[in-house]
Amino acid sequence: MNRLTWALADGWTVTRREVTHWTANPGQLVAGLLFPVMVLLLFAYLLGGGIAVPGGDYREFLMPGMFAMTMVFGLEGTFTAIANDVTKGVTDRFRSLPMASSAVVSGRAAADMLTTVLSLTVLIVSGLAVGWSARNGFGDALAAVGLLLWLRFALLWAGIWLGLKIRNPEAVMALQILVWPIGFLSNAITSPATMPGWLGVIADWNPLSSTAAAARELFGNPGWANDTWAAAHALELALAWPLVITAIFAPLSVRAYRNLSR
């Protein structure tokens, strides 16, 4: 219990370090919170009018997809922050201190989850402002938010592993660019049925698509009519995909952290 208590205390210290960065540089936090809102407004008012959706209300359809895309785009912030700490030697300084070896990883994860909750809250309020609503009641809406955070938690581990493996700014920039196709190659914005066959299959099985479709169902918002197995079992896949991602990348992250200086 003593070891667990100290590990939690050390992790919270690393989390507070990140929170201190927010207060010292609030502009970066505000920009990160407002960017998804800007993308929302872009699709809701400029691009969405040309996209036909079930029920005819593109904003009702769009919001769950935007929530899921925000979870994926948060991956950029995770691996960028981790890579910067590794490159600047901050991580090595942490490793030299008498602190729990899990603290750097757990502290980063907690800080990113706090950021995610803030970002999701801002986006939900923005959605309500543009006319979106959750139609199935508070319980189902809360379950949908839980699924979104579950996806973000899983992607945290992928981001931590990537950040520990990246060693130069050029690689960070390349990875930031590659995150966008992952977000858009899904059912978040448009139907996979409109894509070429092989591309539609990839979009159907994208973990983001499962979470977006399950969130639409729980929020009571319209979704695409799709007869594929992945679409019919979106809720199950929305639970399973993050579990698989965590099972793969959490051990890889721990191993990469332990072998960082080798």
C-alpha cells in the first residue's frame, strides 16, 4: 500500500506540473479547446449543407462524430508533449529522481484526460448552441460520454508509446499529419457507403467509427443506414476496440519507458 500511495502521489505531482503549464501558458490551452469548435462550425455552417443525412438534420448527425474525432485528435497532443520531454531531457531527469517509475506515464495520462474532459465539455456546450441535443435522456448521454472517454484513454497509450519512440521534430510533424486521415477515414463526417469498396471497409472497422456510431445511438441522433457487421455491432466494438488498443500499447509504453536510455 505504501508503494501504491507513493506511486499515486508521484503521478499526481507530474499531473500538477502539466496543470502548472496551463496556467503559465493559457493561450496554448485555449487554442486547443477552441480548435474542435472551429472545425465544428466549419462543417455545421459551411460544408454540411451539401451532405444529405438520415433525418435531414446534419448538425444532429455531426455532433457525435465530432466528439469521437476530438478523442482521436487528442492523440497529437499526447505524443507531442511526451516527445518534447524526451528530446529536452526532462524525462531523463525524472528517471534520475527517487520517484515511482510509473509516475511519468500515469501523470501524463491523468493530465491528458483532464484536458479531454475540458475539451469535450466545451464541444458539448458548442453543440447545444448550434442546435444539437441528446434525445435519449441523461443516462444514455452519460454512457455515450463514457464511451468517448474510453476511446481517448486507450489512444493515450498509443500516444505515449509513439512519443517515447519519436526522437526528432520532423517525425513529430509527420505523425501529426497522419492523425488526420485516421479521423476522416471513418463514418464521423460522411457514410462509408459513399467511399470506394475497400476504403469503406477500412472506414467501417475504424475504432472511431464504432465509437461515433454507438454515441449516435445512445444520444438518440440519426446515423447512417449500413448493413455491415461492424455497423450492426457498433456498441460492442466501441467497448472492444479501446480494450484491444490498451492491451497492446500499455505494455509497449511501459517497456519503451524502461528502455528509454538504452
